[in-house]
Amino acid sequence: MKSVPMLALVLGVMLGGAGHPTAADDVLEIRLMPVRGSAPKDVVIRATVGREDSNRRLEFVVDSTSYYASSTSELDGSRAPKTIDARFRQVPPGDYVIRVILTGTDGERARAVVTFTLL
């Protein structure tokens, strides 16, 4: 079977308070890997989170009509690692929605949503 590029994406997301603009990469950036391959394939979502004392949880979701998986990482504020990976093993072919949600002490701080097709 021919190897087809799947996706190499970096997505920056910003949700800041009114009147307080924040650089996108200060809140949440995601990168989806692998770049090549055919399904079933391991999919790794790498999230880079800006250091913030209120950061408490990072949720990763992979969703399609026939597949759903999620993973949650607890964060210890500004002491948490800046980069966090979630690996989803043997993801079958299909059209997917990836959601990464950063939650702080006051609720949702940022959300990244991307779609991709795994062939």
C-alpha cells in the first residue's frame, strides 16, 4: 500500500480575558504525529502548555463515528511539564476530530480542535 502523508499540524489557540491579549503559544499549542503511514497507526498528540499557576488538567480526545478514546493528564500549575504527549495506539482508518482541552482553577482556559483523516 502506498504511504500517504497524514498530517503535520501545529495549532496555536488563545483564550484570554477581555482586554488582556495573550500570545497564542503562551496558552496551548498542539502537534499531531505521525506524519506518514497507513492505519491502523499509533497517533501521538503533543501539547505545549504555557506556564500558569492555575493550570490543572489537560484532556486529549480522539473521536470518529466508529472510534473514541481519551486521556487526561493532571497538571501542577506552573510546575507542570511544558510539553505533554498522549499516545493512542492502533487507531483505525477514518475521519477524526481531535480535541485538547486545558482546564484551570476557574474552568476551561483553552481548547484546540482539529480534524484529520487517517488512511
